[in-house]
Amino acid sequence: MNHSKIFLLVLVISAMISCNRTTISEVEKTVAAAAPATKTKAKNVILMVGDGMGLGQLTAGMIANGNKTNFDKFTAIGLHKNSAFNDLITDSAAGATAFACGVKTYNGAIGVNSDTVAVKTILEEAEEMGMKTGLVATSTIVHATPASFIAHDPKRKNYEAIALDFMDVDIDFFVGGGSKYFNQRSDEKDLYAQLRTRGYQLEDYFSAELEDITIDPNKKFAYLTAIDSPLPQAQGRNYLMEATQKAIEHLSHNSPNGFFLMVEGSQIDWGGHANKADYIISEMIEFDNVVGYVADWTKKDQNTLLVVTADHETGGFAIQKGSTQDSLVTAFTSDYHTGVMIPVFAMGPFSEQFIGIYENTKIYNKMRTAYGWKDE
Ligand SMILES: [Zn+2]
């Protein structure tokens, strides 16, 4: 073997060794990235619901936003099957009750099963565990999605009865519309006064803008954003980001046992019912921005499971041939909800559970598993 052959052999062997090293270290990195299994549980869970947000809505919002979306921050992505107990097409009440209580129920049911029997919600369970809890919505706070986490009623339209149910749970933070169900009631009960007696700092659109309020960290907080339904975002409603930031700040302060928060972008659904693409897109972009804020907070916090999904799609909304980046050609098949599967995005401890295809009720079970609660 001459010198140049020996040199070549050394070169080949050292290349093989370094190649091996690279492979091992890459495997180690992959294992480390896939295994936040060191966490035995998630301290906090944040569930974000874009009501009526199917893939069409999400994609339209993304294209209108310069082809950018904060949903690209997620890597644990799945699909849920969203039928109601006795109907392939769910409404928001049955859809939210599936997330809140883990049961399939009939359309219109708020926190009750298919026999109209009350089922404890994940928010009520969190309260019992000494955790902090919150609800934020761009509908009234007694509307189907937020209501299903705190109230029990056989009929979603029983708004005054649903508002009364807020008096039975020590929810720490809530923001949404519908002040009339609290202080202009047919039974003349003054739930504003009751909330203050129960230790709430209670404000509304009439007393101050949400952004101007200093929240007392030692009190529970409630803010009513409108007499009835809040305006669409395009007509001046602008509180979802502010309310979500204040909710997270309030609930994470001095909370050794963690918190549960549900945030709803309520009116993506209303744009679908109205068959108005512009309405869907403006609501979608607002929700996307808030998802981006919460995702960044979740990444920093490292103890929080964040789940973002919808209850159902609304409108059979499609992006059609002829669409360009600057101008979408859209169509609708319906002015109601449709039955397509719905994407689920998760990050944080136990987020890998949300990969795959499963029933909407499993979202409840997966959130409980993340908290380390025994499944029932
Ligand atoms: Zn709807």
C-alpha cells in the first residue's frame, strides 16, 4: 500500500465515523424534540374555538392575510368528527357540550346529555380542583359555545336562565356581550349586583373601554361588551385580543393549581350563515392574530396545553377556480352548518394526543388526560 492509498483509506474511515456521529446526534435531537414526556401533566389548558371555522374559512383568512397564518406554528394536528347525538350536522350547543362535558347530545343542549340531565363541565371540574377559570367570546357570554362550559339547560335560547347559572360557579374571568341578560331581566333580578356581592370587579361597555380598565388581581373579573350581540369586527368590535391577553394575565397570576380558559371567535360562524366571504375573512384574521399571541405565550410558558379547533364548518364555504392571491372567488352550499371533519391544532404538554382522527367528545378526554385527571 503506497502513501496515497493509505491516505485515501484514512479519509474514508474518518468520513464513515463522522457520518455515524452525525446520524446518532440527529437521532438524539429528534428523540429529545419528540419527548416533552418529562412533563407529567399540563398545569394549564387553553381551548380556542373558531365557531364555524372549517378549512375553507381558515384558508381564505390565510390567503387574504398575505398567505400567512399563525396556525403554521402548530405541529400536532388532527381531525375531529363532529356529529351530534341524533344528527350528522351539529349545532354549536351540542358541539361545545361535546368539548366541555365529553358527551354526544342533541342540538340545542347546553351542558346536558341526550336525556337532558346536567353533566359536569371541564370548567366546573377545574373550579373544584382549586384552579382558576375563564371564558371569552365575541358573541354574548350566554351564547351556545361559552354557555356550554358553565351552564346546564335543555334549550340554548334560555339566555336568562343561562345567565343565572353564572351565579353558581366561581368563574374568575369572563368577557362577552349580553349585558341585558344580567341587568334588564324579565324577572327583574339584578345579576350585576349579585356578581359584585360575590366579589367580582364588574364593568361593562357603558362604564369603560376594556383596554382602559386596571383589573384588580385579587378579585374575580367580568366585563360585558354589549347589550346584546357584539358588533362584527368589520363594524368596530375590537376586543378579542385585549380580552384574551387580560384573561391569561389574570388567570396565570398567583394560580399555583393552574387554570382553564376557553376563548371563542364566535362570528366566523355568523359570516358563514350570512354567506358573506368578507365577514368570514375579517373574523378569521382577528381570530388568527389572537391564536398567534396565545401560541407564543404557550411556547414561553411551557406548562400549558393549547388546543385550537372549531365546533363545525358553516356555509359549505369553498374557494373556487379563478381565485387569485388578491381576489377570491368563493361559493357556499348552505346557509347552515355542514358535516365535514374539523381540524384540531395543539401545542404544549400532551399535544401529541391530538394527532389522528377522533370524535369531538375525545377533545374533552384528552384535555383531562393532560391535566393528569383520571378518566371516567
Ligand atoms: Zn352557527
